Amino acid sequence: MIALNESTAELFQKLNLPEDYSTQPLQALEAVESRYTRDLKVNLANALASDHLSEKETALLALAIAVNEKNKTLTSSFEKLSKEKEAGDEEIAEAIACASLLASNNVLYRFRHFTKKDRYNQLPARIKMNIMMKPVLGKEFFELISLAVSAVNGCEMCVASHEASLIELGASEERIFDAVRLASVVTSLGKIFF
């Protein structure tokens, strides 16, 4: 077990991690009392304290990104936070399902974009997406999670499509930016906590 600096201890508390939790990257940072753990703590606090997303939305969005990144530690942490912020089981399940669906879509649409062949765009995707028709989370928030996951997965076509849908649904650019910023912070946490 390593002795945690104050910032890391606060980050552990925010992520509901036990004191004996450890990873090799975390040990390397703690061995030299890296200031980066303070940055992570501040970045997470700032991203979760959005002026344009509710606390429940930030928790659910963070959960979807953790699932997308296949990060068990952060998935557990953000699922617990989602429940603390009064997200219901259906909302939690839908955030998880959205991450899974978008992972599929992102692969297909990135392929179409990379190849730049009209023929691939004409072929039916044949991927069921019924969950998108009447999402429990509401159409706008489902699109917001879809955009954030697509940004993490690097699907340019998907990001552009979801951003246009969000603007059409009345989302502000600030709300969209806060969602993507949160996704970037959760992705960075995943490199240390896994």
C-alpha cells in the first residue's frame, strides 16, 4: 500500500475508492508526489460541476464514458454516483446501453468515413437502434451521451451528426462543450484508475 498525498486521497474519496486501491501508474505518480493528481482532482471537480448539466446528467454521462472505456473501477464509481444523484435503474441501464450502441455505430461510420466510398454509404447498416427512438433519458440527453461517446471514439461523422441533432433539439454549445469536456476528463482518469 502506498501513502497517498492529499490530492490523491481527495480524488479517492470523490471516486469512492478504498484506501488500499492501487495501480502501477498511480504508484509511479505517488512515488514522486506528482502534482498531476491535483490536476486530475481539479479537472474532475470542474467537469462534474457544470453550469449546463445537472449533477445527475454528469454522473450518467461519466458512467457512459467509463463503460465505453471498459473501465471497471470508474464504471463502478460513476454508477454509485449516478444512484446518489437519484438516477433510476432504467436511466443507468440506458446510459450503459448508449455507450454500447455508439461503440458499434462509431466503428461502422468511421469505416464509411475513412474509405470515402459511396457504395459503403449505400449499404444498410443493419444495426438495431430502437433504443434511440424513445429513450428513457429523453432524446436530447441521449444525443448528448451519443456525441460524447463518439468524440471519445474519434468518429468525425458521428460527432458532426449528433452535434447537429443537439443544436436542432435546442441544446446550447456550452452544454455540448461541457459534455465533451467531462468525457475527456473521465478518459484521462481511466489511464490512472482502471
